[in-house]
Amino acid sequence: MSEGSLPPFGISRPGSFPGLVKRALGRFFGKPRHAEIPASDPALGTRAASVVRRHADERATLLERAERLLGKALRLEEAGTPSESAGNRAERAWREVEEGLAALRASFVASEGAEGAEAFDRELGRRYPALGLKMHGLNA
């Protein structure tokens, strides 16, 4: 599979539904494994924080829906009655969240330059640790 054909944030297609659930939970609620990027411009960091916070506030319903669908799919899997449709709905919801963040990052980088990418990634890593780490691999 070529790098260009991978979904946003370098997330590969799951081999099984339990793997999807574990990866999604780890991405969203996980702890960063790498050191945080040092801040270069406090004003740029403040603007990035504002943009990410506003995006999360405006799309709170979408984030809650993705969490709810993932929780339902996980409960079904743990109960021994996996549902492919529940897993597909959860995956689509998370993909929508990730696509929105990727578009927001591209917009922020276009307005702020290369330093904007670092500030955005730092703020995203602070707010959503594992998602922020995945962002570093994107070309804006």
C-alpha cells in the first residue's frame, strides 16, 4: 500500500473489529509516546489553541457521536455479539472527525506557514494526545 493511499494520520485499515476499537480508543485517549514539540512562538501557540478549541466546540456533537458509536461497537464486541454495521458506523464517524481535523490543520498552516504546523500539532497533541502524534506525518 503506498503512503499516498493511506487514510488521514497514517491510520491503516483494521484487520479485525477488536483491533479497530483498540486503535481508535488508543488514538483518542492515549498518552503521547514522544516528547512534546517545544513552543517557538507563544502568540502562534495561542492562536492554534484557539482554532482547535473552537473547532472542537463547534463539532462537539460529532465528537460525542463518534465516541458513542465506538462505545456501542465495543460493548457489542465484548458481549460476544460483534456487529459489523456498528463497527462501520463507528469507523465512519471517526474518519469524519479525522478529516475535519486534517482540513483545519491545512487551513491553519496555509495562513500561518510552516511554524503554524508545529503549533497546531502541539495543541492537537495536548488536547488529543494520540491524534496529535499522527498529525506529524501529514504533509500540509
